[in-house]
Amino acid sequence: MKPSRKVKKRDRKKPVSINKRILATGAVVLLSAVWLIVKLIGVQFVQAEELQQKALSQWMRDTALTASRGEIVDSNGITLAQSGTAYKVLLWPQNISEGERERISSELSRIFNLDYDSVYEKTGDKTKREIVLKRQVSREQVDEVASLKLGNGVATAVDTKRYYSYGTLLSQVLGYTTIDSVGQSGLELSLDKYLSGQDGRMITETDNAGQSLVNGVQEYIEPIDGCDVKLTVDSSVQTVLERALREAIVVNNANNAQGIIMDCTTGAIVAISTQYSEGELDLNNIAEMRSNVELLTKLSRNRVVADSYEPGSTFKIITLSAALDSNAVNKDSYSCTCGGASLVSGQRIRCWRTTGHGTQNLTQSTENSCNCAYMDIALRLGTEKLYDYIYAFGFGQTTESGMLGESGGIVTHEKYILDYDLARIGFGQSIAVTPIQLATAVSAAVNGGILYKPYIVDEIIADDGTVLVDNEATMVRRVISDEASANVREILTSVVDNGSGRNAQIAGYKVGGKTGTAQKYDENGVAEGKLIASFVGFAPADDPKYVVLILVDEPQVGSIFGSTVAAPFVREVMEETLRHFDYLPSWMEETVTVPNVVGMTTAEAEAKLLEFGLEAVFQDEDVVTRQVPAAGDVVNTGTQVLLYTASTVYISDGDGETVTVVVPDLSGLTRLQAYDMLRAMGLILEVQGIYAGGVAISQSIEAGTEVPYGTTVGVSFGTPLPTDGAEPNPTPTSTPEATPALPPETSPTPDD
Amino acid sequence: MGKMKISLRYLKERFLGQGRMDFLFFGAIMLLCVFGLVMVLSASYYTCYKNYGDGFHDFTRQAVCFVLGLVGMIVVSYVPYQLYRKPIVCGSIYAVTLGAMLIAAFFGTEVYGASRWIQIGGITVQPSELAKFVLVIVMAAYITKNAKKISRLKIVPLIIVSILFGLFALTILKQKNLSMIIILGAVFIIMLIWGQFKWWNIGMVLLLAIAAVTLALWMEPYRMERMLSFSNPWADPSDTGYQLIQSLFAIGSGGLFGKGLNFSRQKLLYLTFGENDFIFAIIAEELGFVGCLFLIALYAFVIYRGILIAIRCKEKFGTLVAGGFSIIVGLQAFVHMLITVGALPTTGQTLPFISAGGTSLVIFMVMMGVVLNISRQDERFKKVRTKVESKIVPLERK
């Protein structure tokens, strides 16, 4: 045990105090364990709830789920507005390195047509985690961005965009949304609470990088899509109306044109539009249009409901209705003599025809649109009575059509009305109405006397199919008796049949209507040379269904009357509307011989052609230099006659030179074949010599010669075999189409 | 040293012939290590999967190091600890460690702005982890040898041990490993106390330390701010307070029983360094208060058992080494845990045996190997003496 003694000896060197100190140190360390446990209790139990709450908010990512905005459809269910998927481009500047910055900036500014410097600045803004560079970009652009492999700093995400099937159709009524699909104007704004739906949420558990966890808890609140809105508008008829209004602007060189088509038996608006000479409101290009706010505001204005005007003679319908209903005048016994002006309370008020209309009965007065007669009728009615009717017809208050920005018009309070004011109101002056008010009132006057509330929203259908709003014809009140209404219809039909409304006649249909030409006012009173020509028509006249009102604002043509400026377009619109809704013409189309209109002004030519049941088509207001088909041609009524004027720009685009054609080789063709071939090229066949059958043997102008459009080509027919020596039979043809009478005027004048 | 007959038989008896180790201590360490492996896998899987595409990246390394550490621990447990007392052995260990640390400080791999690692082949080693181990051994050896000088109030031993510590501290300062200096400093002072240095000596050292810390903070006030951010992490939740807040979220949402193993939310990239510097927070989140108590108890048991081994050791050197190592484990474990609950300034401090980090694991296990060897030499375990025991004597006698 010697060695162990040695060990023990060394052991003695170890003082006991070391153990004590070690124990003490250990105790201190273990005491810290107690401290730790106390702290742990504090964190895990006392503060736990607060900490968990905070932690939870960082673990969960709350994503908004955008509800799809409802569709707007027309009466046939054709989609006018819908929301679809677009994309947005995001920048994550923190992921963009300095080296990539220049390339990314230049590529992105190129693709999205943005300013390079501003993109460059955004890519370097490290203080932001995410910057939305561009919204509502197309799939193609997104694909291009992806193909460039711009790295982690450029991302794309889904965005929504409002698409309008026909960008310009019904655009003022539909309105547009902000970039975030919040209604900003029109129905998009007024029906926003229905259309917008309710956004949903998705709460996802994610890691700190934002990636959702595989088995993470998800809370999903489904978005409720917006309701669909069905309008009373028929997009086909709307198209017709808009086209006619644009045409009216171009033809009449007008400032703007407004139109409304109403179902007078219900008050449903079938079409409504305001067209401006400055252009159209294209809902698919709102982003670009926002750069010119003034123009956007103007083009967005639906003047049919928003702006009142002095209606002029169209208002006589109201006076007439009031007079007939109240028996203030008798339809059969009324008589009035017009001397060109009337003296009312010392004021001389002129009739539009300063030479006067002579003695007329009620129907004639209306046909002539005689102001004197209507002053007389208004005075017979008296202020109180006329005003009762004016208010009963809905003037002076909005129609509550549901369209935004409706104006109530201006009806001066009756206590300020003097006799001459009353007389003026009788023929539509000293009162301001909106086109929709007038159309609504006229509907009541002709539909049997019942005023319906106009409406444009037919149904609002929730996402689940529930019909939330189902508008139907809402009768406001009976304004005039059925009998009075029948008389009004009769008189107004006569206006179209025989009077100032002739331009609104439609072959095969009975139409009633009234013209109107109104003054415009500015700060100095009556604005010289600024007029509003209008026409309100209804059809079928004996059982009216549609009322069409068209206003042409500030037309700049020679003679301005509702009958020449607005009526032809009402006719056009009405005819297509009736056809669209399957109203069959009550008599078949007739054929007419085209009259000669060369040398007339386009307006005159148009009126003349209309008399013949033909339609004039022209570009500019000027003297007609040529017409196609030519005078003497027999065509169906309703055929369009193309009018060329001196200022017509020809397709050849030379310095004012006319259109020329190359004369074809006619040899060997029969007369009919030759006629068809020449007609197709705009040339005119003239049979030379005596026609006795056979084929063309010679022509007055050699084949291959360039001649102006419309040149007459003389052709002799006969047997082509010269060896035969047989003379052509001298039998004259009686076929009317083959030998059109060609007045010399149809020959072209090649110079301007 | 007399002539020795070194035969295989002799070596076998000399090494394997020692007593049995403290199996409770060994078992507790194993439990900690296995617990650590499980937690490293749980805490690191998501981050590793994200970063390397391999969720087992950190776990695999940890597992390999665990095997290395286990082998090292068992081998070392057979090496008589008296070996380290020899000036030539502890001197060269000290020199090699200091050299490696200097290499790391000046030529090492830089990670997170600190140069602490050296790369040998494909393995990255952090030599400063060795410093604790070496400082304890060197100081224990010196104190044992110079006990008389120390008791005679000579200033020389204090200067010498201070130099030993100072060289390490300066190198680590260069490596910007503040938490390591603090642990090292604590170990140094504890060793001074245990080594029966006079109280005024210790007081002087403490004063010096306080002065140095004050100076450092005064020179770089942002450190102060950073150091003190733990008292109110919400003042700057996105920067200085971020980690502590995330740690508190993890612990606070753990509750009594935790979310269950693998169900931590904070490890999903919210809490950074969740697999090492903040692994306790993840443990608290997944296993709750109960799991924490279990872990704390386990550490307390290791410390208790380690101190028991130290006290039972009849030799001063063995006592100091076993006590020092056990205290290091306890100190570092509780500092780590106290940091995660916001009781101490937020400095990177690994949890012994548990945190991911191969060097730390291997060194801690080897340290425990030494303690186990000390336990083997406990007389009470040597109830059955083998015949060859007498053969040990020549070596002991020197």
C-alpha cells in the first residue's frame, strides 16, 4: 500500500476549503436556475397571452380576395361590361442589384412605355419592399417581362380590369371605374354597391419569407361576387341610334347630337346616347383619356338627362294634349288665322313663317307648326291649366330614371308668368326641359295618357341568382284621357303624313311626330345662329310602342329645321328599331324612279330623295355634283343614294381629280351582261343604233380607256359574224332598266 | 523517471484497469446529447431545407460530431487525467490552442463579421471553444503546483495566471467574440477563488475587469445600447430587439406543454439562429414549460454530479478540473437560457451539448471525458481491485 500512501500524502494538499468554495459556486449556478425558472414563468404564463397575440399576427398573412365585379348586360343578355383578369408589374427594389438596375429600368420602360429616369429611380428605392410599377398590363406584356429574366427584383401579380365589350356603346350611361374597379361615373357609380360585391379574405399561416405552410391553418372567407345588372337597353338599337347621331353630327356639321328611344308603353329606355363632334367616350381607353380631363368630362356627359334646353315646337305636343284633354279647344271646330305674328299683351311674337299660315284648323296648325295658333291655344288654356298639365307631364322635376346627374329642367313659377310668357310656352319657348323629360311626356301623350317613370335598369341579379331589383313599368299618373291621347296621335300622324314631319315617313309604317327648332341662349340672350333642331316621333302611330327623340345641337347647314336636320335620322332609327323588334311593314315596298338631285344642296337633295322614299348618303354639306344610282334608275324605296359633292374626297387621292375607271371590253356580251358589267363599274350603258338582240359588236369608248366614273358608254349590238352580213333586227327594247333615261346632269364634271 | 517496461499488457492494465466511471453522470450527458440531436433536427430542418435544399444538413454534421465526441469522450475517460498536469503537456496544449486561435483571428474564415473559424480540409473548427477547456487545465495545474506561493501572498502567481488568461482574452477580443470572453473571464475568476488567491487579489482583478468593460463601452457607445437593448427589446423591434422579441414569441407561445415536437412556428425563419444561440427558445416553444423544467433539471443534475465528482476527488488538480468543467457547463447553459428569456444581454451563447455547432459539442464531450476519468479514479468505485493494480505504482511513483 505504499503507493496509495503517496497518493494520500498528496491528497492532504487539497484543503477542505476548496470543496466548500466549489459547492458555493455550484449553489450560485443552481440559484441562477431558480432565477431562470421565475423568468420562464413570467414569459410562458404571465406574458404569454400578449406575446402569443403578437406572434400570431406575424405568423398569419391576411390576403384580401377581390370579389368579381358584376356584369352589366343589355336586355338580350349581351354583356356590355365585365371584369376580367389583367396583370400588374411589381418591383422589389431590395432584390435589385446595382448591376442589374440599368438593364431592368431600360427594358421595363421600353415595354410599358414609361419614363426611364422614373423607373430607374424606383428600382433603386431600397426603402420600399414593394413598388407597383404598372397596373392592368396585358398577358403579352407580362410574358415579355418573364422572357427577359429580369431576376427576383421584378415580379408580376394578378390584377383585375373592367372590360367593355363595345368600348363606346352606351358609354355615358355605363360609366367607368377607377383602376381599382370602384365605380366612378354612370351606372358603374350609381350601382356600385350592387356591382362591387364583397371582398373576401384568406388568412394563411406563412413563414417569415411569406411562403404559406404546407399544413398551415387557412381561414377562407369567400368573396361574394357583385350582382349582375340587366338593362332595358337593346344594344342593337343602341348601335343604330349612336350611328345615326354620329351621322347627324357629320352631315349637319353639328356640335353634338342627342337621342333617346323609349318604350312608351312602359317607360323602358331602349337606347340613349349623346354624341359629340369631338369624339367618343371609349370606356376601354379611360386610362389614356384621363390625360385630358376636360374632354373626358365633356364626353362623359349624358346630356339627354343632364342638360335642359328650350324644346321649341316639339313642346306643342304638350300644349295640344292639354288643350284636347281639358276641352279648351275642340279638335274639329278649332280655327285660327295666322298672319305671321301675334300681338300678346303688347308684345309682337312672330310665327316662324313671317308670311303667315292663313286660316287653319287644329290639325293644319300642327302640321304647319304654326306658332300663332299655339299661342292662341295656350292663352285659351290659361296659365293655371297649362301649368297643371306641364307639371302633370313631369316637367320641372327629374324623371327619376336612375341615371346620374339628372336635371329637372326650368319651369318658371306660374306667378311670374305673364300672358306673353304663357303664349311662348305654348310653342315651347320660355321653358327648359331635358330630352328624357320630353320623351317621357310625349310617351304619355301618345300611349293613351299614362305617364310612366322612365327606367334603364331592368333587373339586378345577385351572384346566387336572387333577383334583388326587378323594375317594371311604373305608372306615375294619368295625365290626359285616352280619347285626348287618340286625338293627339291622329294629329301628330297627320304631321308626318302631310305636314312638317314628312321627312320622318317610313315606307310601310305609320309614324307620328313633331319637329322642333329651338333657340339657344347665351349670356347675351338669344344666341344668333345657334339652334337646336329636334324631332320626336312615335310608331306604330295607331298603337304606339316606341318614341324616338333626336336633337341636333348647333347644326351648321344652310336651312335649319327639325324637319330637315333631325327628322331623317329619327326615321332611320325608328325604321331599324321597328324592324329589329319584328314590326312588319303594313304594305310592301314600292319601286321608285330615282329623281335627279345633281345641282341641289345635299340638304335639298336629301329632302327630295326622301319624298321618293330614298335615302341620301353623303359626307359633306355642299352642292351635289353626282349621284349614284343615277337619275332615272328604278330602285326599291329605301335604297340609299350616294351623293357626291364638290368637297367629297375621292379615293384616288389625287389633287382633286375624279375617280376614273377603265372601260372594259364588252364585245361578245349580251345587252344584259354589258349593262351589269358597266353598272358594276359605275359606267352607264347607252344602246346605239337599233337594238335587235345579239351581242355587243362595238363600243363608243375603246376598251382600256380611262374614263371618269359615271361616263356613258355607247354600245351597238348585233350579230358578231361579219361574214353573215346579216343586219341586226331593228326591234326596240321595252325593258325599262335597260334604257335608262339619262339626263345630261348625270354626266360627270371632272373638276371641282 | 525510472525505467519502464511498456508492454501491451501494461498499457491495457494502466488504462483499462481503472475503476468504472460515474454512469449517472455519463447517462445524463448522453441524454443531453441525444435530446440536443433531436432538437437540432427540429430547429434546423426548415431553415436548412430553405438554404441548402437539404433539411438534414445541420443535423448530419451534428450527428457526425456527436459520434466523434462520443468516441473522444470514451477514449479520454480512460486517459489518466494526471497526464494534463505535467507542465510539458498543459504547456503545449496552451501553446497550440493560442496558436490556433491567433491563426483564426488573423487568417480565419469570416462569418457574420467575426473571424473565429479556421478551415482544416473540409472541416471548419472554432479554436476559441478550446480556450475554456485549456484555461481550466492550465490554471488548475499552475495553482496545484504553486499553492504555497499563492498562499504566501506573492503577486507573481496572479500575474502569471493573469497573463495566461489575458493572452486568450486578447485573441478572442480580436475575434470579436464577446460572450466567449465573458465566460472565460467568469471561469478565470472562479478558478482564482477556488485556487485560494487572496480576496484582495480577486478584488483587484474584478476592479480591473469592471474598468476594462466600462472603457470598452465608453469607447463604443453603440455596444452599450446593444447590450442594454435586452431590457426593452420593443424599443427597436426590427433591429437590436428583433432576436429577443422573436425568442420571447417562441417561449411565450409554448405554454405549459408546448406545441409539440416539430411544431414550432418561430423556427420558420422568424427566429434566426434557432438551432444554436436560441435553441432554448425553440425547446420552450415545442416542449413548453414542462420540457424546460426537464432540461433545467438535467443540467442541474449534471452540475451536481460533476461537483460531486470534483469534491470526491482526492487530488487538488482533479478537483479543480472536474469542478471547473462542470461549472463551465452550468454557467454556459444558464447564461444561454437566461439570454433567451431576456434576463441577460443578448450575446451569442450556445447551449452545451444541445446547440448545433460541432466544435463546441466535441470539446464539451471531451471535457466530460476528463471528468469521467476523474470519476473512475474515485476510491469508492474501486471496490474490486485487480491483481495488476500494483503495476500502476511505478508510473505513479514517477
